[in-house]
Amino acid sequence: MQEMTPYQLLGGEGVVRWLADRFYDIMDSEPEVKPLRDMHPADLAGSSQKLFMFLSGWLGGPSLYMEAFGHPRLRMRHMPFAVDEAARDQWMFCMRKAVGELVAEDWLKDKLLEAFYNTADFMRNR
């Protein structure tokens, strides 16, 4: 029997879309992440859609981002932005909160947050 992917464990497309949308809702509403919010366009719909597409493939589902835009090249795409420890921590604040609202199982929550942290930390360029 094949092990389930995080995409499948979370519940598939609708849940991953909810996670991306909720992440940006939190970013848009929490004053402590205003510096991170200010790095984004006024309308977050495109950012949320790209995060959803990226997460879909990153979590083991359909590779929507790669099909539309090619390799994510995350570090390169984030180079125009000053991504320091504070930005990483603000990004993680939003993702930790979104994942906390979505995932009940501690083992899955821990696995996801560790992977998100490692990726967010890799984005640092300052």
C-alpha cells in the first residue's frame, strides 16, 4: 500500500485552497505582520492563487504551479524582496495560525510546520 501524501492527508484541492486563502486572510488582518503584508500587492487574490498552485504540488498533489509557470525557483522569485529573519517569522506566524485552524492531528501539524519553516528559512536573502 502506498503512503498518502500530505495533499491527500489534508483532504485535497479544496482544503489546500482554503489553507492558501486563510494564510493571506491572516496576513491581511494581523497588525504584527504588517511589514510582510507591505511586501505584497494591494489585491492578494493573485498571491493566494499562486500559493495554492505551489502548495498543491509541494504537498504531493497536482503540479499546478509548474504546469503554469515552470520550476518555482523560490529563492530567485523572492530575491526582489528583503526576506530576513523577521519576514520569515512573520510568514511562519501566518502559516502556523492557518495550519493550526486546519489540522487537528498533532503529528501532521508538526510535520507540515517543520517543512514550512525549512522552506521559509531557505528564502532568507538578508
